[in-house]
Amino acid sequence: MALSGIQIYKMLPQTNCKDCGFPTCLAFAMKLAAKQVELSSCPHVAEDAKAQLSEASEPPVRLVSLKANGHEVKAGNEVVMFRHEKTFYNKPGLFLRVKDSQPAGEIQAAIAEADGYCVNYVGRDLTLDGFAVEAVSGDAAVFAAAIAAVRQASHRPLILISTDPAMIAAGLRAVDGENPLIYGANTGNWQAMADLAKQHHASLAVIAESLDELADLTEKVKEAGVKDIVLDPAARNLSRSLALNTQIRRLALKKNFRPLGYPLISFPGEGGDPAQESVMAVHAITKYAGFIVLDHFAAETAYPLLVLRENIYTDPQKPIQVQPDVYEINTPGPDDPVLVTTNFSITYFSVANEIEGSGIPAWLVVTDAEGMSVLTAWAAGKFDAERIAKTIKSFNIADKVNRKRIVIPGHVAVLSGELEEELPDWEIRVGPREAIDLPSFIKQVL
């Protein structure tokens, strides 16, 4: 049962020592009740209160981490139903599935292609997160060999798929020292699966077709000593998956129903129509899946999924930003123009990509506008003549060029006069409104 801020406050030292970073114990208690801080921030909690408070302060969806060779995939720790309420924290891991019935060379080729896929999106490298190996051969040695083939091509975290404890045991021996996800435990094998998960420090996915059965299984697995649990409500179509995923998330967040407070796993390729896999994957990303297992990989389908995931799992209260700096595009020299823009990531890459693609050398000065776009920053007073001039001076742009010319965005042409006063030794030019017009502007005007 969730505790209120007052109930938590009564269990705290009530000394207002401020060691937690808050002015009073009551303020800390309120934050703890809202699950916005961790209990460990208070170093003076009595041992007899710590156990009860630790459980009460746990996030409604448990954090589950898969680790292997320096790679880690996290899911869970979510506190809201909708991104705009606050933010989503841990984006779902995208995994590609192979089967042990495939030849080792075919497995390695598929894994190597997916493992090497990386695309840069607004300054961030987007990649797949791991791989799933399914035992369909019925031979433990073959399963272990398939895992070894995967490990030769990638070191990313793994999901081991089989409902046969003997197969899972062989797979776990092949990845000794890692923290994979075992899939999965059902009403018939949960005890053996839980024992394996506990022994090998692995996470365990439980499978059931009803929420009552799913909750019952998680309680049994938890009592067996396994805390890192993943849920599969066995829904393989859009309507049922939407209903069950939403119910599970709502029960965990709104009712604090601990037996269902775990990340979800989704298998978009098992919907019966291979052409619908991407559609199901989009649904899984947007509706609460923590781990998503794909059966097919292609750059043209992976890219939109990765971009969608990145867009949804960015903090809506924190714009995507690049570091304020002087960026040299196409190896500029002292006679090349100086362009100015804000540090909103999309604005920066729009300008940088157009200039880079044109082959024109230029100095791009990125001003700290708290991650806002040009017009937004100007309207908020975060992109003005004084700030631009300060940036030009702080980066010593005058020492890099012979001809002191600055091109400001056309949307803020009103700043040209003020900027001339701030930088009297510089020639201020008003550029186009859109980044796409910059190359022709530079060629024709500068």
C-alpha cells in the first residue's frame, strides 16, 4: 500500500538536518511519496522504518536491467501513464530474434548486420539494444552453440527463449557472468525457472493469458527469490495488447498494484501477419512495452522505429540540445562566413546539414539559447544581440577570420541593428528564413 507524505514523515527522523537536500523532513517526505526522490537520500532513517519505507518508495514499475560485456538495457521505473504528464524514463529495448535451428553462419551474418547498424539522429547514435535466441531444436547443445554464434558477432544483452528449464540451463551456462532475460515462466515450469533465474542472477519473464494468473505467477516467483520480473500477457493482436498493456500500467501506477508493477515484453512478429510487424512494434513502443523482440531486421524499418522511440522517450520539459560552440563545416578558412544559430538540436542539424551538403565551408557559431529554436528563443529573450555578441567574443571568432562577417537567421532580422552596436567591428548580414536557402544565399550574396 502506498504511504502518504504525512505517514512517511512520521517515520523520518524529523530533525530537518537538510542532508537530503531539502529544507525540512516534511518536504522530503512529500517528494518521497510522489516517488520523485530515493529513500537513500536520507542517511538518518532508522533501520526499523527503512524496510517499510523502502517498499513504499519503490517506483510503481520496477526497474529491470539486462547487462552484458559493458552494454546495458533498462526498462521500467516509469511513474506516469502519458509522456506529457512528466516524462518517460527508460526507452524500450529493441531486440532481434534468431533461432537455434538456423545455421551458425546465417545467425552470425544476421546478428552482425543488426549489431553494426547505427544511425545518427540529431546528434544521437541510434542502435538496436540486443538479441534474443530461441530454442526450437530441442537440443541443449545446439541451443548453446547458437548462443555462442551470437556472441561471436555481438556483445549486446541477450534474451534466452524457451519454456524448457533444461534448455534455459544450457543457455545460461553459455553466458555465465552476464545478466540476461529468461523467457519464460508459466504455470507449469515457474518453480524451475525461478530457481535458474535466482542462481544465475537473471531476470525472468512470466507468461499468462489473464491478469489474475499473471499476478499470481509474479507473486510466486517473487516469493521464490526473484525480484527482476518481466510480464508477458500473451496478447498478440493490437486490440487485446492495447487493452491489457493499458490495464497493467494503470493498475501499477494508479492502484499501486505491486504484482503487476513490472516491465512488459512484446513480440510484434507473432501477430500472424509478418507485414504487420512494424505496426505492432510501433504500438509496443507507444503503449508501455519495456522489451520488444523483432523477427526481422531491415534498415528501412529499423530507422523509423528508433526515431519514434527517441522522440517519445525524450523529456518534454527539456529540449534536445547541442553544445554551444564553434563548429567548423567543410574545413573553413579565414575568409569564409560566420553563421549564427541557437543550440536547439533540430535547428543546428538543419543548418549544419544544408551547409555540409552544399560543400560550402563556413563557421557555425551555436549560441546557448536553452535549447530553444530561433523564434522561440528570441520571443523568450534567450537569443538577442547581447547574447550573440557575448558568444562571438567568448569563442574568439575574430581571431579565426580575416573578414568579420556574421550571418544571422532571417527570422530575427530585427536584431541586426542592435548587433551592430554590440559588435561595431563586424559586418552584420541577415540571412534567409529557412536553412534550405542558406547555400544559395552564401553563393549569391556573400
